[in-house]
Amino acid sequence: MGSTSQCDLNAMTHLIARFHASKSGSSPFFAMLMAESRVLMTAQNKTSLGDPTAHAEMEVLRQAFKANPTIDTRRCTLYTTCEPCPMCLSACFYGGLRRVVYGVSIDFVRTLASGDAPLSACQLNSIAGFEIRLVQVMREEFESEFHAYFLRHGRV
Ligand SMILES: [Zn+2]
């Protein structure tokens, strides 16, 4: 499902660093939009502020289009610590994105906490015919980070 570049590894390493630098208890869900090797926008999940649709991927797309409504998203990659949910993958499709790189799978997060949709991005991509390239990168590192996070916050 698509190849991995050094830029992908750098971007995902950056997301792990953001995760480490964030305050204790703050969400582990981060997303970053890049055009080739240039960072356009980063965002964190903000659902704790009251909007249940404020997932990191939605936030990053909303901010990117607000900053530049004519952005050429076909040349961009969305990086996210977790495989996008159906809402976010649909937003990627309507936003014109062709490539998404993620760390942990939704299936993995569902083993740690309830509440995620029972449909993975890979399944939705295939059912809906979105044709977005979905690439999982640094799976072991992200699984270990998420496991530690949910252990600390009592949700495993
Ligand atoms: Zn989502």
C-alpha cells in the first residue's frame, strides 16, 4: 500500500516528539499536513473542548483550507498518529488528499479504549472507492506510545 520515504519517517518521528512534549493527559492524537517536505499545518485532537468532530485530522484540514483555500492537496501527505476514522478519511477524500501516513491502527486503539468506529480507514477506503494511499509507518513505536499513554490514563 505505497512506499515509505525518509520524509515519512522524519514526519512521524516529529509527531512522536510532539506527543512526548505535550502535557500529561493531553490527547495522543496529532496530525500534520505536509507538501513534499514542507510542513503546512499541525494540529492536535481538541474534542475535550466540546466539539466531538474536532479530531486532529479535521483540525489540520480546517486550518489548512482556512489559511489557503486554493491549496493543492493532491501534492500533500497527511501524517497522523492514528489511522483516520471514517469521518476523517471522508474529509481527506473531499479535501482532495491522495496519501495518508499513520502510526497505530484503529483496531489497535479499540483494544485500548472504546468509542472508535468499527470501520477502519482501509476498509472504508475500499468500500467507498476513495483510492487514498494509506501507509502505516513505525507501527511498533506508535503502539508502544499509545499503550503507555492509555496505561497512564487508566483506559486499558
Ligand atoms: Zn477522526
